[in-house]
Amino acid sequence: MVERTFTLADQEDFARLSGDFNPIHVDPIAARRLIFGRVVVHGVHLLLWALDGWLGKRESVIRLTALRVEFRTPVGVGERVRWSVVREDEQDAEIEIVGQAGRSLWAKVAWQAGEERGRVSVPAAPGRPEPCREVAFESAVAVRGAVDLFLDPRSAGRLFPHFSSCLPEIKMAVLLATTRLVGMVFPGLHSIFSGMDLVFPQGESRPAALTYEATVVDPRFSSLQMKITGPGVSGTLKTFFRPPPRTQGSYETLCRLVVPEEFAGQEALVVGGSRGLGEVTAKLLAAGGASVTITFARGAADAQRVVEETKRGGGIIRDMAFDVLGPPDPAGNVEPPGAPDSLYYYATPVISGATRGAFTTALFRGYCDFFVDGFVKTALWAQRMATRPLRVLYPSSVFVEEVPLNMGEYAAAKMAGEVACVYLEKSIPGMKVHRPRFPRMATDQAASLMPTKVQDPASAILDSLRQLRDAR
């Protein structure tokens, strides 16, 4: 068993080697709006790391004959993972990688003794990466094309020394081309690589290119299979079209839901107001006449977009950088221009399902950093600036009641946050904390490959804003 934690620098090295610069793998700001909420490791990166380690432990010379891979749960940058051989016979082996949420990769490798016959020349890597294409699912039927194969032997040898020394360059070039094909070409920008089933015939010498053709397109799950062929390889790749970032209601649309001036006179601080439920809250409050300050930790561009849109519609709003995980009064934070009288707390980490039926303490603590520690520090910080007891909205979740078996850590942390709300109300005379248990609503965090029923957040949030406003 071998462990590793992938870094963003590791990701950038692999992107340069493979040509797969899809933002879900290399751009932390863009990735926070995508389905996994964070930068995730290329599946082929995980595969080559495991194969490299396995080859490094072998003494005999082999020739790969087949490779079947399933990319299951994603691995985030900074997440500890481990690979191990779960079964090995004379001519095949099963390898798995396990991460925080369970099995991330499963691979079955088949081989024969002896060296490869024949060599295919692989061109050097091009100087510039290809642009990341955006393909609509509706246009995926009967798509076909080809991607060139290339390889930088020096970088390949540095990243995967055992693979590079044991197998011909064309094998690595083909595997690298599969991630570049899926992540950059087809499906491209909105893709998820879910698996491959490849065979490696002996002695074929085709041009150094990988041809592809869509063969199975399933609109029920936005899934796609494609057939590939190349020098010494043929088989199938399995992918999904992932949902794009969720767009919330425009300021103009949300204005129609609000009674004019119903929130007038309120000085509102919306923590995490640059997207999702925080964005909707900020727009509704401004539409009702409140003076609003939204905060962001990393998404400055998203925050500026919300500010500009709201100001164009006549709302009073500004933004400021604020990190709920920092010290209670971080020197880098700029205090809101007015003393807040209400706090709306939407700071959240990446929410992801864990291993079903297993409780991971580290994941629970990570949620508590935001939902308990960060919340309490932020509420006390805001109260010190206020001239009267705050009114606070703490969004909880129906998962506290339902407790899905793969969301126990999240539900427990939200419940702990509810207890923190009661503590604040008891310890600060006059403070009112409203803690609605929201259903699953249409946000980036709720994105799913499977058809899932989600609720538009505007009506539920507006009801909660009014309940907090009228709290006695």
C-alpha cells in the first residue's frame, strides 16, 4: 500500500504532460463552481501513478495486453489517497485507489511475458495547449474525429519513471491522449471521464493519432461512450457530460418577488454572498431596500458580478473580502461601511458524499470549521460592530432530519451548528437566530449527474428573510 497527497503543482505538471488543462483539474476558482466544488485529480493521473508504482515492484519484463479502468469517486487536491494491489495472478492484476470517499479507482491490468515487438515513433509535445472545446450534449450523436499523439519523454520519465522504463512510449502517449481527448476535445469542457476498456494488439503500426467515434449516447444520464483506435490500441471510453455552473435568478427577476422597501433600513451582512443561496439572499434584500454588504473568500469576480448587476438595478450593495476560517478580527478584512444589524451566514466548504455507512471524523471536523467555529466567530465579530443585538439567519438542512448514510458528517455538523445558534441566543441578550432547515435547492453544490429534484431557492429564502425580519 502506497499513500500520496496530490498538490496543485502536481496537477499542473500532469496537465503540461498530457495536454489536459480542463479547469476542473487546474483552476481552483473555476472548479469551485463545478460539480465537485474543488480541483480534482485527473483520473489518468491516478491511473499512471498506480501503474508506475506497480511496475516498479515487478522483476520480469512484460507486455500490456488489456486495461480496464473505472474512475469512481473523485480525488481532490490535498486529499490523502492510497493504492494497493487487491489481487494478482500470473497474467493479470487488480489495482485500486482509495480516498476519503471510498474507492476512487479500480483497474484490471492484463499482460504477457516478454518485450513489445515493434516501435511507433511519438512526436514531441506541441508548444501550446489546445483550447478547451465546449460541446453540447445534443450534438454528441455520431461525432467522430482524431487527436494527435505526442509525448515529452523527459517529463514522462520524471513523473512516471517505472512506466517510462518498462513500457514503450506509445503506451503512455495513448493513455495521455485519452484524458486530453475527453477533457479538452470531446466532450471537452463539461466532461467527466468515468472509465476505459482497452486492448493492446501486438505489432500494429498505425499513424501516431487516436481516432474516436461516439457510439452510445444516453440522455437519461447525460452519458456517452466512444470507440477509439490508434497504434497498438483499440477500445471504449466512457464519459459523462457534467452540468455547467448554476445560474441564479437575475436581480430584475427577483425584484418581482419582493414588496418595495420591505427590507428598507436594514444594514445586512451576507457572508458568502457571491454565489448560490448567498447571492439570492443579497439580491432579495437589496431589492427590498436593504443596504447590503456581501463577502467572498476567493470568488472576487463572482462577487463583483453580483454587485454590478444589483447596482444596475438600483440596489445598494458593496463587497468585501472575508475569511471565516481566519482569526476573529483578521487584519486583512475590511469592516462593512455601516454597522450591521443582520447577519446571513452562507459560508460553506465543499459538500461531498462520503463512504456510505462510515463516519469520517476528519470530514466532520472540516464541516464544523465552517458550520460551527467559523459561524460563531463571525457572529461575535459582527455583533461587536453592531449597535444593537443582531438578527441572524443560519441556513440548516433537512439532512439533519433525514441523515443520508453518505452524508452523516454533514448532517452532524449542521446539527452542531444549530446548537451553536441556541448558545448564541442564550449568551447574547436580544440576539435572534433563525435556523430554517432548507431542502435540497438549485445551487452549484447540489449539481448531480443523476436526475435529481431540486427546488428553486428564491421563495424559500424570501420566506426566511421575512420570518427573521418579523422575529420578536
